[in-house]
Amino acid sequence: MLSFPSRISGYDRLFRVLIDSGASENYARRVSIQLNRSIYDGATRRASPHSVVRVKMADGKVVTSPKVLVDLPTSVGDFVSTEQFYVIDLDDRWDLILGMRWLEKHQP
């Protein structure tokens, strides 16, 4: 696992990013995404009201959230790409988690 701060377009503060090969997908912390109401509201408008996502966390706890997806420009060093994230209720350690979807796509 690798962690680092990253600036995300549309947000005034640095996001704490974790690259985690144990995560199958990319995840964004709901509270962090809500800091930009326009981005969050746009993502929730596109979400299906009856669709949910269930994520098993590292501690074994299962988090169930509405299936909200957000596309964010993400930078890792000099590398910049737009990535899709599931918006879920993460604890406050990380704002974004780049999982296997990102690792397999970019093979850093």
C-alpha cells in the first residue's frame, strides 16, 4: 500500500489517497466528495435510486451504500487520469482509494 496527498480539481484542499491492491475498485469518501456540492449532486442525480453497492472493508465490516459513481481527475506524481470512484462511507483516514481497477488499467 502506498499513500500520498493529491490535489483534485474542484476541491480546495488536498485529498489523502491510498493505492491499495486489496481493494477491487476505486472508492471515494462520501464526506470528502460532498465538499463540492455540484460534483456530489451531479453524481447522485445520475444514480439509480434502487441500486446499492456492498463493500467489505479491511476490518471485515461490510458497508452498504447507494450506488453513486463519480468521475474525478486524479494525479499520481506527474501522471494524471480521470477515474471512476464508488462514493461510500469511508472512515477519515483516506479520501480516495485507488484499487485493482486503477492498478490493472495503468500498471504503474
